[in-house]
Amino acid sequence: MAKTCKLYVGGKFPRSESGRVYPVRAADGALLANAALASRKDVRDAVAAARKAFPGWSGATAYNRGQVLFRIAEVMEGRRAQFGAEVAAAEGIGFDAASAVVDAAIDRVVWFAGWTDKITGVLGAANPVAGPYFSFSVPEPTGVVGVLAPQDSSLLGLVSVLAPVLAAGNAAVVVTSAERPLPAIALSEVLATSDVPGGVVNLLTGTTSELAPRLASHADVNALDLTGAPAELRPELERAAAGTVTRVLRTGRTEPDWTASPGLERLRAFTELKTVWHPIGT
């Protein structure tokens, strides 16, 4: 009997509100499992969970967020064989190649974990002003970020778009790869046992064309990552996001080389600079 996987919302594993599932197949067509087919109600529940969790996560110290991300990497490493098997089946590559992808994904989480307490120093500034004032620009989390995960890179691409969102102090609602959701489901099990507060990350399996418009138009979503959006859907998503003044990270129409150095683009994209002025005392 094929396993039926659930969603990950608010730190729990609910079934889809719609009760629907869909078959997940390997690259060779073999049935791997059934995944929950999330609905617009599931999107609303996930955004509500992310909004509730955001103050605690953004208010945690940068050092603590880094510790949690390091813990995610540790638990992933402990399940390396499972991730390797699922990436191999999903992406149609050999186990050795899949294991290399898993190792790269673990390293990517560690890389962003190391950035949590450096974001302010690198992206912030002490501003020169003409007057008896101190002026500081400090990066702060944007809020709730909707992430349309890559469709092809089921683990490394997913981690590469999710980790910077978390490192910057945001909460996330992720729409996973529709055809290759099993590595993301395994990641949700890691998140549930890695000290990540419930609701900070919410993973929805299903079709991007159904879920993305609901996420883009939701008034409580502060930013949207279009990485996994099909080209024909992007204009609609950008219009919907504009209606709620949602920040949009525009990406290329084809997936980048996820093995390349990630840089700071995504950390910058999901932070906002707050400038503080203070008079100099005598």
C-alpha cells in the first residue's frame, strides 16, 4: 500500500482540508506515494500559522536562530540515506549523485546558519549625517514570506530558497515541487524535530497553479519568491501581489545552478532597513 503523506502546517501534520490526494511517481514512472493536494483553505491556515509564529522567531536572538539552523543540518545528516534515496527516485539520478546533492543541501543550511549573526553587520550601516545625531540603518525581517519552491531541484533548490528566509528571521509558507514533493516532506519531518517553532515553516504539497494565486493575493503575506512559478503564471502573481503591496522576488524563468555560491541576494530580498536617529548627548 502506497504511503499517503500529509501537509506540514503550524508544526503539525494535517490532511488537506479538501481531503484530496494525488500520486507521486518516480522519474521512471513507478508509484512512490500519495501526497496531500492542498487547497486554498490550507493556504489560509498556513499563512495564519506563519503570522502567529513570526513574532517569536523574529524576536529570537540571531545566535539562537543560527543554532536552530545548525540543528536542522545535523538532523538532515542523520537521515542522509533517506534523503539520498528520495532525491535519486525523484530526480532520476544515481544514488551517489543524489548523496552529493544531499551533502550540498546540508552544507547550504550550515552556510546560512553562519550568516544569522552577521546580517546586521554586513547589510546595516552607521550613516554619516550633518548634525549632532547618530543614524543607524538596521536590517529587520520582512514578515511572512510565500515561497514557490523550485520544481526540478527537489532538495538543494528547496533548501536554497528556504534557508535565507529563515536566517533573516522571517516565517515561511512553502509550496513544494508538485511532481517531486517527497524530499520536501522528509524535510518537514526534520523541521518538526529540530527545535524550529511550530508555524515558522509551513509546507504545502499540491499544484503551484492552484495555490500560488491564493498566496500572492493574501493580505497577510509580506513577500513572495517566484522561483518555482511557471512563466505564464508570473504576470498574474505579480499583479495579485501588487494589490496587497507584497514584495516580490523576481527570478529567472529557468532554475539557476543551485550548486553555485548562493550569495546574499536572498538575504537582502527578505529584509527591510529600519533607520534610527538619536541625538548625541553632551
